[in-house]
Amino acid sequence: MANESKLHLVMLAWLAFGHFIPFLELSKFIAQRGHRVTFISTPRNIARLPKIPPHLVSSITFVKIPPPQVEGLPKNAEATMDIHTDQMSLLKRAYDGLEPELTRFLENSLPDWTSFS
């Protein structure tokens, strides 16, 4: 990999651990190949993720974007496991509310690749 340039990848998963965990595993795989990964999610979800192996800590950065308050969504509801199924549309609205801060981040960091689910 000496002649290959390192890439910066940004990962943003839907607010469900069935999405977070595979994206985190992919992030670790990419980081093991020498690339830099930024994993974006809400503060509470990042806190609940499994720890990164020590040898990858310098290659994976977590960026916390607080979700907006959405009327009817329980306080601290940041993933599907925090809500009832009838509140899914409210969680989707909160996810959509991450867009302004996410856009600022992407404009300022100019990643080589983005992956959203």
C-alpha cells in the first residue's frame, strides 16, 4: 500500500443497531487497510457502540450530531430500540433533522467517500 494514497471515508447509518454494527465492522475493516474513517451518529448511539480495538483508535473518528427535538418523540430516543414502532415516523423526522449539521461537516471535511444507510 506504499504507493496508494489513504482515503477518508464517512459512514452514517440509519438509527438502528442493525445498521450501526455492520457499518462499524465495515469501518474497522477499512481502517485496517490504512484508511481513515469518520463514523457519524447521535451522541447516545455512539456511546452505546462496542469499543474500537486499540490499534484502530487513531484511524476511526466518531462525530456526534445531536438530533433535533421532535414533538412526540421520547427524550433521549436516538435509535429504533428507544421507541415503539408507532413512533418510527418521528424518529425518521429526527434523522432527517441531522442534515444541516451533516452537510456542514461534509463541506468542511471533504471526504473521498460517503456511505449512508
